[in-house]
Amino acid sequence: MNHRIRFRRACLLLVALALPACSLARFPAPPAEQSEQAQILGIPNARFWIDRGSSGLLREIQDAAAREAVTLPPEQLLNRPPANYLAISGGGDNGAFGAGLLVGWTASGRRPEFRVVTGVSAGALTAPFAFLGPAYDAQLKEVFTAVAPPDILLLRRFAGALLFGDSLADTGPLFRLIERHVNEDMMHAIAAEYRRGRLLLIGTTNLDMQRPVVWNIGAIAASGHPEAIGLFRKILLASASIPGAFPPVFTDVEIDGQRYQEMHVDGGAASQMFLYPASLDLSYSALDGVIRRDRTAYLIRNARMDPEWATTTRHLFAISRRSIATSIYFSGLNDVVRIFLTSQRDGVRFKLAYIDGAFGQDRPEAFDTEYMRALFDHGYQRAREGNPWVDAPPGFTPAALPSRR
């Protein structure tokens, strides 16, 4: 980049920091003490606040088990079929890895059905297709291999965005991509699976509250509310909206007749991936051994699990960019370790797949089509031809699982 352009951008940044804040209009955020009272579309279990207790999510899990019981023969009510859980991380265009892995897993003939699927950011875009199974593989592949940068975002003028905007890019193209795939047929399919006791959970971050939010997509789909599909689309967009780069997504709520707006951004701002909170003890002892089943947690980390060395030039933007990348790397690593330790505590088998060092394709720009296709193919081949899973994060050894009671 020309040195004059760099200097001009640096000057604009300093000017922006020195100016009084000029914010775009919005409705006020719900008061902190009332935020958990706000219901969305009148659906009481549409979402959960999992950072301060997990009673709501525990009730949903218990209700899901009851819905599942209706579908099972009597002999399986206490000794239930194996349960598989899937957590998909963020990663931007690296989400092509997880998409390819799922499609390759189907081709291998070994892909199971998942009782719970969770997703954050790019993983949120993958999660509905993963939840609905192989019938949606073609759509999943299209989302991550048939797009180019203009299909995801439109860059705004740098100076205007920096001084007067809420983001560097417009995600209108991404929302139109979501609209094409999230239709009434998908909503009906998700609702049907929810009634079978399966859960699809998507994470966003409430930026006003600085709290993670877990959205219960199956309950939203099964509500029959005419605005449910619009809410689902907004949740997916919010979960993928990197703060500063993409605009936030606003959700209207009402408390005691007063209208408020919640500001939601990328779920990765709170965590790169999640399965269930550590405060929720799913061990057999905690559940009194009433329901016995083998359980396996599969994690798809759409990123490397080792540091990527690079020379960092001595410039403001280079240092900032590298620092953010380092923070995201360790955030993702810590999330994987947390899920691993929680699963070991609760007697859940742990399986992890991530982008390994064998993939070396260069990325000329974000959401480059050829890069995403190459990464999709890498994930596909790993799942189709072999076993992409490891039993522990790097540096950890899995413990022997407790026997079922």
C-alpha cells in the first residue's frame, strides 16, 4: 500500500479518536436489571442467558428428552440410543473447512444424526444445514464454494465509515444469501426435528449487556409465529457480524409497554464455540442415572490449533490486525479446552477436527472463492477418506470415561 495512503488513514483514525462520538440513532437498550424479562415474539424459551446459571437451558434439555421419549419404543426409554452432539466454531471464510468435512462425512457413510447442534458466526451459517442432515449438503456446499466477496459484503468508503458509520462494510449481500436458503421449508423441517427432541442452538453477543445469548432455533421455528423466519434470519446475520467490520443487528423488544432495542453482534465476541455451559452438570450422577446412553461431542474448529508464525511490520494497522488475530486464536483454543474438560467431567466422549498444517493454500483476500473451494475440498477429503478426529486438544490426554450406571 502507498505510504501516503497509510499516512492519510492513520491521520483519519487519530482525528476520529479525537472527535466527540457521533452515533447513529437507535432505540434505547433495555435496562440491565430488566433485560432478562424481555421476551421475543412471546416465545418464553426462544433464548437463554448461559453466563449466569443454566436453569432455563436445563429445562429445555429435560423437555427435549420428554419429546424424544414419545418417539421411542418402551425398551429404549431408560437405555436410549447413542446421542451425538455437534459444535461448530466461527472462522469467517474458514467455515468452508467445516462445510467440506460434513459433506465428506456424509460420503463416507459414517455421519450420524446429532441430537444437539450449536453454531457461532460462520458455524452459525453451517449449523442449520448440519442439523437437517445430508439432504441439505448441496445447499451447504453452495454457501461456502459458490460465493465471492461481493456475495458477502460491500465495503464502505473508509473515511465515512470511520467517522460517521457503525461498520466498515455493508452485509446486505450476506443477508440476501441467508434469505435464499432460510425459507419456509427449512423452518418447517427444523420445527419437525425440534418436536422429535432435537435442539439447534445459535450464539450471538448482546453488546449492550456484554453477555452471550443462546437462541433456541427449534422453539422459534415451532412457534408458528409469522415473524419467526425473519427473526431466524436476523439471528444468523447477527452471529456472523464481526463488530466494527460488519454492522450490528438490532432486535426489538418490549418491556412493560416500553420499546427497546438490543444490539447483537458476532457470537465469537463472547466465545468462538460452545456446547453447553460448564455450570450445567450432565454427568450421570447429576442426572441420577435415570436415562442411560452413550454420548459423543464432535467439535469442528474452523481454524488452526497451532500458532501461525508471521513477521509483523511496524505499522499501526499491521500490529492491530496481528493482535486481534492472536486474541481470536487463544479465545478459540480456550473454548475448545473448556468443552474438553467439561465433557471429560460429564462422561461425554470428545472428538475434535480442525484445519491442520497440510493445508497451505494462500488467501489473496477474505472470502476468496478459490481459497474457500480448496479448503472445502481439504475438509471433504479428510472426512471422506479417513478419520479427521482427535480425542483431545493439542497437549491434553483424554481420561478414561466413567462407566454408565
